[in-house]
Amino acid sequence: MRPVAPVKTLRIDGRDLSGRQEETILDVARQNGIFIPRLCEMDGLTDVGACRLCLVEIKGQNKLLPACVTSVEEGMEVTTDSERLQGYRKMILELLLTERNHVCSVCVSNGHCELQMLAQRLGITHVHFPYRFPKEEVDASHDRFVIDHNRCILCTRCVRVCDEIEGAHTWDIMGRGIDAKVITDLNEPWGTSETCTSCGKCVHVCPTGALFEKGRSVAEMLKRRQFLPYLTMMREENE
Amino acid sequence: MTPEELDQIAETEREAQSKFTQRVNVCVAAGCLSCQSQSVKDALDQEVTRRGTKDHCQVKGVGCMGLCSEGPLVSTNTGVLYKKVEATDGGAILDSLDGAPVSRLVCPTDVPFFQRQKKIVLENSGIIDPDRVEDYVAANGYTALIKALTEMTSREVTEQITRSGLRGRGGAGYPTGLKWSTVSKSVGTQKYVICNADEGDPGAFMDRSVLESDPHRVLEGMLIAAYAVGASEGYIYVRAEYPLAIKRLRTAIRQAEHIGLLGSNICGTRFSFRVDLRLGAGAFVCGEETALIASVEGKRGTPRPRPPYPAMEGLFGAPTLINNVETFANIAPIIRNGGEWYAGIGTEKSKGTKVFALAGRVENTGLVEVPMGISLREMVFDIGGGIPDGRKFKAVQTGGPSGGCLPSDCLDMPVDYESLARAGSIMGSGGMIVMDESSCMVDVAKYFMDFCMTESCGKCIPCRVGTYQMHRILTAIGNMTATPQDMKMLEELCDLLKHTSLCGLGQSAPNPVVSTLRSFAEEYRAHIEDHKCPAGVCGAQPAEERETA
């Protein structure tokens, strides 16, 4: 018997679409040009469903579900862009903008920042929650890279790429709740890290200007992410 | 260990106990220990030795007797309960065994606090010595396990649990039988059973008392569960802040291994089961099942999105059954007496009994077990004995930081899963904090929000930043500096967190705010518009004034 790849048909925003059983709603939406915002998800890394921006409505489900980790199912009816979802997404982005110090005009990623682009796309013209203005550190001890915690949104892409793709696990999270932050090794200066291979993958998956290469001025930090899907695809083929 | 050998242990123990014509039980659970019950027990021991009555007078350390506020508690075989006993009272109590009770120490037991309770989970609590497996066996311990292993198939065990109508006692009330059958039907050669003993709600101490008073009961429940779902390994995840519970659990596990009730080929069957302890390091969120699993795996204790549920993919990716301490403690009596018996107790949808930790502004605080469906009024005014100092009842908080505050017009509501949820609170794990008019509901909401903010793991944005912003607004209301816009923002955030947070912690974090807004909106208004705290708690009063208020 020939192996059968189970294919499911579903409806996203009124369009009839199909996806393989192991694909997520986000995968299928992306293949078909349907935009679902997300900040923690990245093709090639495991999904954590943490940013909550890709939450979608599914008919018959009273809970909103994250598109990045929800597998497609036969007959599913998905709404990705209702007024309610737009409202929640705006509020989540606003909360992110108040959490640390996101000052685009002086940021190396100005114009190339996923947070900034998403805020523009969702029409955020002002933030109605008060800003926290925390005093966050900048660690420039590494020869080539800098981490500016003021711009970190705790998406954990750096943690995952370092662990899953590079295999170094230099990055991790410490602290809880509003005090959580990404750290290198056991919260030591990045420059003294014994595990860091200086591969720079973390820098290029970072959605904001939190991780950048030295020597870049405002708006000069372009991130190249093509390596990641390519690398995972080649590795899967070799297996 | 064969069933006959177990009978033999029980027989020997009963015989040994029958030699004692006089028995004095001293509570050695954490509550009474903290008021020096150990020195009371030592004094009694010494006095018995001195009198040379050791061969017919037994002094035994037992688990919680419930009325923790009156500890140390001592009970005797003459049926008398003594309260606030001191080491110097030892002689008087021993004298009373042959005559009249020591009237100055007597704690009346014909009051509603004791009479209205129905003990299933706590049936051995305060009666057996938690450090001796023989005592547990003599009290019909492990007979349910033997019955399940020798007379029932695993499907029949699950069937009895389903019939009993037992629902998860950790708070959400998921049907236990359904969970068991899901795990038993999940495909996997390795399955796990986990006991969630990471009790963290402020003011709740049900699980601690059960573990300290009757640890073998929990092990027996886990063993039966493992048999029913086909698991061979188990973990008890208990918070490190419970050193006594950990010590007694360790002793219980060692004893059960020693007599062959844990290990390979239990009772000569093919069933094998091992249990290990894992200690929580102080994170409230690790009570959430997926975070707990991550923590047992040695990872950072953060939740992950469900599905997949642990029943399909849990510990190390294997099908995993997670139940709360109290749920496991209910299993043995259900197997012993049958599911129908259990289903005969409680209400239509909430069966059996529930253990509550009654705390706050009531006369009697402590641990109580009541049938489901009892009214809140009975809980507060009969069992709790009412509000002290002639003050007025204001609200009762159930479910900890995930629950809500129920006002006086909810007093005649029955205590069951559905009614509490309808009223805007939850059953929760069993914390019940009674508040009188001296409590400010804004302050209460702020307290719980502070708890949620510091206990948020920080993984998802709504909970991480949302709880911070809500706490900021509640602090501003307390300082009389909030504006009507802040109130609007607070309501927006309640809705956001409820619907978009990753796990139960964030989703239920707004509950204390929502429930107080619903029933005590006037208090919020007074803070914002009149810049006054009706209860006199909040505001820029000097610290010492606030303390005396």
C-alpha cells in the first residue's frame, strides 16, 4: 500500500484551503498569503505560543487558540482578523511597547524591526497604557555583538536558535514575570561566555534591535534570516 | 507482599493496640507543632514512663484534628478533646483518663464545627500515626489496593471512579474518571502518574495536612491510579516549603517499598510501580500541570500551550496522569465502598466531600471536610462559628488568586463547582478566607494581583506585562490617585488577560478584580471619586494608625 499523507481541508477567513495533518493553522495561512501577526514564532524553531499575537478564533471553540501551535483539522473554520482579535493584538503590542524602552529614532533596527512594522501594520498610533521606563543594561562585552535589554521583548528566539540549531545553549532566561530577562551562561558578561561560539545566529533571529552587530549605526542593522529555514531543511534531508 | 501477609500485619497491629486500655493522641501536624505540640507529647511520654504505665497507656503522635486555631490539640480514648494544651498539663490529662475530664482544657466536640463535617479524605487524620504504616494498615489501609489488584481489572477500577462522579480537587473540577480512561487509552509503553502537591494558594493548607496526617493514603491512591492507567512510574511534586510533609512522605515511601507495596510485581501480580519525590523550588506557576511537568523534567518551570494535554503527551512525552493530593486521597474509599456509595454524597454534579482550609475572620479556623452542596452560610456561621468581635460579615474569598470574593447575598448558595463558578469565583483547591467589614475589597484585589504579578513566569506577554499594569492601577486606586480612565483600562486588561493568556495563572488572574468589581463597585467608586476608603484600610494614613485600625 502506498503511504497516504493525511490531508485536511479547512476554511480560513472564508477561503477553502487544505493542509497536511502535521501543519499548523499558521503554516497554511502563510502558504496562502493570509497574514497572521506573530513575534515569537519563527520558521525553523520550535513553537512556544508565547507572544499570543497569532491567536485566532475557531468556530465551535470558546477559547482563542494560537495559530502557531494549533494543528489543522478537517472542517475547521478559522477567523484570523476579527475586530475582537485586532483589539487584543493592539493591546498586547501596546503592553510590549510600555514594558521596556523602545525608542525607534535611535535604534539600530529602525525601519527593519518586526515590532515596529507590526505596530505600524496594526495601526498603533499611540499607547494608552503608561510606560514603565525601566533601567535596563546594555552588555557590549562581546567582540562582535551587543545585547541591549531595553529593546528585548523576551520572544526567546535567541534562546531557541542557540539551543536547537547551534547546540550551544548559551542563552537562557532568568527571573520571573516582569523581571524575566535573557542571559548568557549563568548571567555572566557575554564576552566572557565559554559556551558562545560567536556564530551570530541569535543576532539575526532577534526581531528587534535588542541583539545587533557592533559598528552599526541607527537603522543600519539588517537581519538575514534566510539561513534558518535552509539549515533546517538541509538537516532534515540528511537525516 | 501477599494479601494474607497484609492481613497479618493488620492483625498484629490491632492486637498490639488492644493491649492499651488508655490512649492519648497528640496532634503533630505542622499547625499544632508550631504551637509546641512536640513538647506536649514529650512531656506526656515522660510522665507515662515515670508512672510506669507504659504497657497500658499509649501516647501517640497523630495528624491534624482540624481545629488548628485552638492547638495544640490532644484527644483521649475517653472521647475528650483538649485544646491549647501545654507541656505542664500532661499529668492532669493522664489523671483524667480514670476520672473526670480536665474542664479548663476541654474543647467541646458537640458543636457544628465537628458535627457538620463528613470525613472521607480525613477519616484517618488525627487517629493514626502518620509515621507508621502498620497503623495505616490496621485502619483498613491498602485493602483497596489489594482489592483492585486481585479482584478487579484496570477497566473496572476506572469504571468505579467514573461512577463515583469524583472531580479533580485541584480546582478546575475535571472528571477524574474521564481523565483516567483517557490516559489508559493513550498509546505508550511507558506512562506516568504524577501527584500534584504544589499547593500554593495563600491561606490554603489542605494538601499539606493530608500529606502530614495520612501519607500512605495518597500513595495508595497513586498505586490504584497507576494500575488503572497502566503506569509503572510516579512522581510526587511537593513544594519544598513543606519539610514535614516531605519527611513523612519519604518515610511512607520507604515503608511501602519495605513491605513490597511499591516496587516490582506487587502482590505477586505483574503490576510494578515506583514513586519518587520532586521538590518544587517556590514557583506558584509550577502547580500548573504543564509547568509542573517541565519542572520534573529538569527544565525551567513554565507552562506550554495545551493541547496536547498531558494525558496524551506529558512527562518526557509519555501519557501522564496528573491529579491533586486530595483527589488521590479519595480513591481508596471509593474502591473500598464502590462508586455508587461516593456518588450518593454531595450534589447532582459535584459528588463527595471537599476539604477546606477555613481561615480569616471567623471564630474557628482550621481544616474541615464537608459534603458538597453545603451552603456558604453554614460554612461561615455554623462551622466557622461566625465573625468574631461582633463585626459584620463582608465577603468570603474562595479559590485563592484564581478565585473571587463572594458577598453576603451569595451566602445561601451551595458550595459546589457550578454554583461557585456562576457567582464569579471558583471552587479552587479549597482555600476559604472569610473577611469582615474591616477588609477593603480594593486592597484584597491588589493583594492577589501583587501575588499574580510576582508569580507570573513571564513567558506570555498578557500575563507578564498585564499583571504589572493591573497592579499599578490597583495601587493607584488604593492611593486615591486613580482616574476614571484607569478604571476603564482595568476592565480592558481583565478581559485581555482572561482571553489571551497562555495558562490558567494569567487567565484567572483578573478573577479577584472582576468579582470585587461586580459585588463591591461602590468601594472602587469611593476610592476614585471621593478619595476615601470606606473600610479605612487604603490611603495615605500613617503606618501605625493603619495597624491599630
